Amino acid sequence: MSIKIVEFECDAGEEISKFPFFDLSDDLLCVINSNGDFQHINGSGEKILGFRPSELQQKSFFDGVHPEDRFSTREQLAQLSAELGTIAFENRYQCKNGDYKRLSWKAQWRGSEHFIWAIARELSPIPEGNPESLPPTEDDYAFFDLSQDLFCTLSFDGYFRSLNPAWEETLGFNPEELRATAFIEFVHPQDHESTLTEFVKLLQGCKTYSFENRYRCKNGNYRWLLWSACLGRERQCIYAIGHDITDRKYAELESDRAYEETRKFLNQVEVKLQSRSLAFNSAIYKLQNEIAERRETEKSLEKEREFLKALLNTVDAGIIAGDATGNLILFNRSIHDLYGLPDDSIPPEEWLNYYDLYQGDGITPISPEQIPLMRALNGEQVKKEEIVIAPKVGKPRIAVASGEPIFDEEGNQIGAVIAFHDITESKQKARALQESAQEKTELIQSLQNQAQELQNTLQELQRTQTQLIQSEKMSSLGQLVAGVAHEINNPVNFIYGNLAHANDYLADLLKLLTLYQVHYPQPVQEIYEFKEDIDLDFLQSDLPKLLSSMKVGAERIRQIVLSLRNFSRLNEAERKSVDIHEGIENTLLILHNRLRERSGNSGISVIKDYAQLPRIECYPAQLNQAIINIITNAIDALESRNREEYSSEQTPTLSIRTECLSNPWIAIYIRDNGPGMPTSVKEQIFNPFFTTKPVGKGTGLGLSIAYQIIAHKHSGELICHSQLGQGTEFVILIPLKQP
């Protein structure tokens, strides 16, 4: 329920004695003197703070304010005493147990008595989904049932939530009947649109003051109600107070009717006086009576105007009214306080002497014909138009203007009225929130960028670590291969070198044996028998073949040793120009054992289509590593496909083709007719540790390292083309010259 400051006309002690709600209220009510000491405090002060009233009356108001809040609190109260108005603020206040509670204050300065009247309410969070922890409802307050005004809370769906007894006394409906029907059903049909407009404003957070409409009674009649309402965000409802002004409205209508009759009568009398003699004393007497009645009516209207002015001064929105000629004839207090307009009426030609008007951007001036009041005087309805009002004295203010023309009962336009809802503070808060949100967004983006950079760095470190590990393995393997090749090479060279001598010696021996056979055809019996036992004729024909086979084997071993040494290339860690075909041939030679026919495996056919390529600039050892990784992966794919899956005309085949491009780049195409890959697998094959092989059969690093060597180390490209069931092709693109 909204907190209101009640005005009294006597001193503080008498006012409190006449104010029974002082001790009934659950809020902390107090009176503070000009020295800042508590003059009076109700019993709720003990409930909220733990101090008895007598204890607080011995303290200064500022003693309990949190040290961090004292400066702002003093500023607020200093502003209050200077402006003689009503303010609202929050601070932290110390309880008797030493803890602090956050309080929401409303205070009013009583200048004639030098007192501050204040109301404080404890601010406490409401746990979600726990209705027992909600703050007390209006039914918990004594004045809710005692008030003659219509108190209620309204749900956002348009149904009453709680009502005080004044509703049934005023309208005749009991609370159950009122709760069963949406509130708009009780509103006069002609007031539906304006009522729903106010309801929407409330839902948007705007407060409502002095809104009038008609409510249907149970007997079918209508009562005029004057409303004040606000949004209760904590309880998800609307708090509203309605005051029955039916008698006043009827009195206004009767006063207007009497005034109109008097005006018409006086006009008639004025005409008759021109044509009749002043001797008619009875007519003069009657005229005097009518004039007296008119004066009484004018006094009554003046009182109504004073009441209306006082009522308008209670409204937070600024109100300006102009007559049909454009003179500004009515301003409420908010207009004076916010925009510095004078009390007297202002003719149209002097409007801009007091302020400048701009559109919502605060830059584009508003032309005279586009001024909201001028538009309303021209018969246009102005709805929620944001403008900037820059008084000649004071700071610019931002306001939302709404207004419409005013017509008399005969439909003649007699003026216009404009309401200005000042939104300067809310705009500043919104701008501050927006800037804060922007800063947080930028901070989050910066953190996300840093996180992404860290993630990229981590991935790069992982790739580097993996490549270093693999490079270290390959380096160790290269050293081992080079050592083994060296150890094999020496005895092989010895064997290969002696085979020539052995061949010469054997030729001489065979020639000598032939001479013996020619000159001694009939050897002794023992030699003849031994000759038959050893099958001399076969030895003579087979021994040269045996030596030739040994020479071929030794040559084969020498080639393998040379390929191993070329593959390891321990002395070629730096960039140099090489024959790429030589590297491919060395790789195929090393993998010959996996390509040849074995038991249960018919072997893999290798088709080579080499173009005329110039020597390319590269890192030979690393490029050999990439090529062997790709060819090994192709062999694994071919071996994974069962022999039965190939047709009678189809053989497991590995195709290697080279091409010189015009870039100038060279391309190496390595294709197999294996099982191929689905798209989901193809998209991940270059990721570290990704493998489709069984556990223990692969590390998932081969193709990842090959990609790093080709793409990063050699500024090239490694592309994979594959279709499930159609085989796979890897394309290596490398520039002839490294950048």
C-alpha cells in the first residue's frame, strides 16, 4: 500500500493524539525536530529496530544511520528543508542488536512548526514461490477496514484480489460478487477506454493520481469515483484507492447548469433593458436578485476552481491548460517547480520567452505549430510524445506530453489541456543502466575473447607438444635407422665387394676342372665316385647362378639401406631442394613389406603416374614423414576392407600421381579404392587424437601431424576427398619455393 504523508493543522503533539493510525501502523512513524532528534515515534519502531520509543527519543536521528549513508541522508533532509516539499529516500539503519536494516523513507517538512514528519518501511527480499513470506496484505492494516474510501488490490489479469468494506457500502455488491467479475465490467461503458489506458500505464510503472470514472452499483445506478493507484511489483498487483465524488460531480453539473441559465437570463435582461424603461423597478429588483445569485454562483465556481487547483497541485505530472485563444491560463505546482513558468497567464506569442522545446533527441527544435498544446488547440489528440523542455532558467527536462482539446456541452472547443510526465530521472537511470550493461557486455566479450585466445593457445600448445613428441620419435627412429643402416652397410659392402673376387675365383676353378675333364677323361675310381655323389655337372651349372643371386640380394640390401638413410635424412633438418619422386620411392620401398602379397592377403597394387617435376624447396625429413603417414593410412584402409568385398576384376590399389601446377605449385595425389569415409568422419580426420581404428591400432596423430607439416611448415594445403564405398583421395599442394 502506498505510503502517504498526512497533513495536520496543529502542533506535533496534538496531531499525533488526533491521529489514531500513528500507533496502529506497522510502518515506523516518527516526528523529528529541527535539531535532528526524535520528537515522537510509534510502537513499530521497537518492532523494526528493537529500541523502545523512549530509548529512541534520547537519540539523534543520524546516530542510527549507517556511516556510509549519513552524507546522502543529510543531503536529502537538507534539500527537504530548503524546498519545503516531500521526498523519498533509502538508507541503512542500525538496530538494537547492532545489525543494520535497509529502510525506505518518506518525509515532509512542516515549515511552520520546524518538524519533519517521516514514515519508514523495512525493505526485505521476498523468496520466490513462498507465499507465507510475502509482506502483510492490506487486510492486516487496521485502517484498511476503517476507511470510508474504497481500498483494493488488483491482479494483473484485471480481477480484484482484496477489497475493504467500503466497496459494499458504496456499490452494494459484496466482495465475492466483485471478485468474481473483472473490474472493467463494473465501469461505465463510456469510461472503458480511458480506464483501460490508465490500467496499462499502471502496468508500465506509472502512478495514477486524480483519475475519474463511473462504477455501476448493484441497483443499476452509477457512482463517480476519484482514483489514486500505483504498481506493487513485489506482490505482482496494483494498489488503488477510490474516493466517492458523486455528490460533488452532481453539484458541479448543477452549478454549470445554473451558471448557464444565469448567463442566458442576463443576456436576455440586457436586451430587454435596451428596449424597456428603467422605470420598471420590479424588473430592476429582479435583476438585482439575479445578479446576487450570479455572484453567489461565481463564488461557488471560484471555490470549485480553488479546489481543482489544489487537487492539480497534488499531481506529480505537470498540467498546462490554454483557452481557445491560446493563452496559458492554468499551471499546477509541478509546472512551476520543474519548468519555472510564472503564475500569470501567458499569451501565445510569449510562450517561447520562457522555454525552448526540442524533440526527444534534445537537438531538433519543435516548430511553434508542432508544440503539443498548439496541436491540441487545433483539435488534435497528443498521445505520449517525448519532448525536451529547456527553461530559460534551469536545466533541461525530459517529459512525455499527452493532451487533448476541451469542448463545452454544445461541442464548441473552449481550450486544450496538456499533461507533462517528467521522465528525466528515469531516463538518466535508464542511460546509466544501459552504459553499465554496455560495459558489462564489453567486459564479457573481452573475457570471451581472452578465453578463446587461451583455448586457441592451449590447442596450439597441444598440437606443438604432439608434433614435438612425434618429431622426437621420428628423430630417434631416424637415428636408429641410420645406425642400423650404417651397421648393415659395412658387411653388405664387404660381401658385395668380395662377390666379384669369388666369381673370378670360381670361374678359374671351373675352367681348371674343365681342363682336367678334357685331359683326364678317365679319373681314378675314388674321384669318379665322389664326382657322382656331388653331381658335378649340376654344381658347374648352378654355382654361377647362385653367385649371381647373391649379388642381386646384396644389391637389394644396399638399396634398402640407401632408402633408409634417405628417409631418415638426419643431415637434412634444414630446408633444401629435393626430388619429390625420390622421397615417394623411398617411402614405397620402406613399406614394400606391407604392399607385397602375404598369406591371406593378395597384396596391394601400386600405380604410379609421375609428371616431369622440378626440384622443390622443402624440409625433406618432415615431408617424408607426412607422405609415409598418408600412404600408411591408405594401406590401413585397404587392409580393413575384406578381400571378399572386392569384385573379381577389382584389386586393392594405391594410385600415386604428381602434377606441376601453374601457380607455381606441385600437387601429389594419393588415392585408394578402400571403403571411403562418411562426411562426419572426414570433417574430423585432421583433429589430433581422432581415429576410427580399434584401441591399440592407432594414435590419431598421423594425419594431424601430416596436416601440420604440409599446411603450417610448408605453407601448403592438404585436402581430403572421400565418399563412403568409393575410396579416398588425399591431395598435397606445396609451393615450389617456400616463402
